[in-house]
Amino acid sequence: MLSRVLICIVAALSVNFVSLPAWSDEPVPLTQEELLELVYDKTVDCRKEKDQSTCVNYFSDEGVMVQLLHKDGKRKGGRWFLDDSDRLCILWNGKYKPLCFTVTENDDGTYNMVKRGKHVSTMLEFYDGNTEKL
């Protein structure tokens, strides 16, 4: 009887240890507080992973977002917000469904924006305020 109890305790402990995120190789997504500190009233250099094109985004303190693509100079605007799942969401003007991303920090100080498990974009550099006058 005692051996069954010990086996159950060991099994329960091993399950808890396996599920601890600090011991996992998976990057831990930023919390709402960390996301807010990262982008609130910031200009951010970015790279789109599908074609490696670069852009700059401004996340205003009023929830407005403007993006400028470097390759063709196109600008687009929208709204940014944080959802209840600790995701950074962007609702582009003229669209009805926001794009929501989990954000994880890389060892080099850049941040991956991930949608449904796919690395879509990378935030490269951060500057206080609207440095590009977007």
C-alpha cells in the first residue's frame, strides 16, 4: 500500500515539474503589462518574415497605429490593443477582424510576433515617441 502511495506522489511531482514553463525550451509569451511597456507610445522597426521586407510602426498612446513599408513607401493605419489572452492585436482600417499575435523575446533583444504558431513578424528596435512623425 505504501509503495502505491509513493508511486502516486512521484508521478504527481513529475507531472508538475514537466509543466513548469521556466524549465521549458518554449519561449514564454509576454504578459499584458510587458506588452504595454514594450509598445506604448513607441516607434518600432520591424521585419516581415515572409519576404524579409522592413517597416516601421508607431503605436500611439491613444491606441492608433501607423505602419510605413520601406520598399514602396506605403502607409496604412489602424488601431492597436491588448486582448484578454495577452496578445497584441491590430485592427487595420477597413478590416473587420483584428490580427492578434503572441509576442516572445529573443536572446538578441528582438521580439517575435507569432500568429497561430507561425512567426509572422519581428520587432527589431524600439524608440520612445513618434520618432518618424508617422
